[in-house]
Amino acid sequence: MSDRKSKLFGLFIFLILITGIFYMMMTGSKSSVQEVYEKIELSGNNLLPADEYLRFARLIDSTKYNGLTLLEVKTRIEKHPYLRKAEVEFDGVNKILVEVKEKEIKAVLLQKNELKLITDDKEILPLFPPSNISDLPLISNLKMKGKKLINQEELVFAFRIIDAISFCDSNVKKNLAEINLRQGGDVILTFTGLQFPVLFGKYDEVRKAFVLKDVWQKIMNDENYSAQIDYIDLRYKNKVFIGNRNTELING
């Protein structure tokens, strides 16, 4: 009889444990569904302010966070064309943390009187204000193939110019304002702080970038010298032509 009571007692304890585990699973599941989020904090952004990404994803109004899931937040934010991915997590209190990875923007593209962004893998994106594009060079007068297709060879050459100048001197790259492809003609560069164009031509971008670096040092160190320059011509192999302003015409 005592053996039977012992077995019944063991069964009773087992049922209590099972009931307790089942209850914890149910209440834990409900609590995860009913998490209350009061704020979404976004980081890792550079091109746009955090609020602009949240506004695009319709996540700017905290009064509408009821019933929101982490997966839904991730899905909405990753739809922004500037983003490669977003990592989303709950901080354990009341906040959703979002870390975004933006696409690498190579330059600003002027196409049919409209500014667009172009990535390092040649994806063309719309320009959403107030995008931070102050350090990006402008690519203009890109020759088209037909009405919609851009000339990939010219675009790749513009990218090579940017890469070559970046490799040679970060200061020169920082001041690179525009790459004018001139519809397939000789490329002309303009730089912030310089009042004259650089006739770059079509080929030998690495060699020309090194030459430009050397000339740049002299120009930046001598304001009087810079004021007398009308243009710099790098189109000829092993030669650099520096056009001087006609001071008589200027003064006269």
C-alpha cells in the first residue's frame, strides 16, 4: 500500500512539474508577443539622418508601435534603397535597436538635369534630401547608349579616376568636385578651391593622378602661383602644360 502511495505521489509531482512548465511556456510566449516598444534607435547611418530612415519605414510615430515585431521593423527598414542590411534587436526594456549598413556611394551622377547617387557597383539610386553628399564628386555629361542605357565604359573610367586620385592623395580626392566626361570627349576635372580646370584626357589615369599630386603640392603652397594659372593640361604623355593667365588683360 505504501508503494502505491509512493507511485501516486511521484505521479502527482510529475503532473505538477509538467503543468508548471506548460504554464511558463504559455505565459512566456504571450509576454514576447506583448512586448511594449516605446522607442526605435537607429545607428550606423551616414547618408541620411536616422529619422529619415524611420520616416521612410513608417516607424517615426511611437504611438503605432503596438503589435510591432522585430522582423517587421527589419523588413520595413531594409526596403530603403540606400541600405544593404539592418540588424534589429530588443534592448530588454522598451527600445528597439537598429544598426544599418549603407551601400557604398561612389559619386553623384548628373543625368538629364537630375541628380542621382551611384554606388560602387554602379547601381543608380534616387537622391533623397537631406542626403550627405558634400564629399562626393559629381559625374556629369555621361554619354548615353540609347535613351535609357548609360555608357558603362565611360562610367568605369570615371570610377578609375576617383580610385587613382584617392590612392595618390586623400587631400586631392577630398577636393575633387566634378568629373566632366564631355559626352565621350576629353575629360575635364574641377576641384574645390581652384579657379581653373584640369584637362585630364581619356587614358593613363594612374600616371596622371601622380602628376596631379605633385602639381597640387606646389599650387597649395604658393597662392600667387595658383592665381596665375589658367588651366592644367595632362593630356600629353610625359608632358604637363600649365596655361598662365594674361595678366595684362586682367589688369587692363
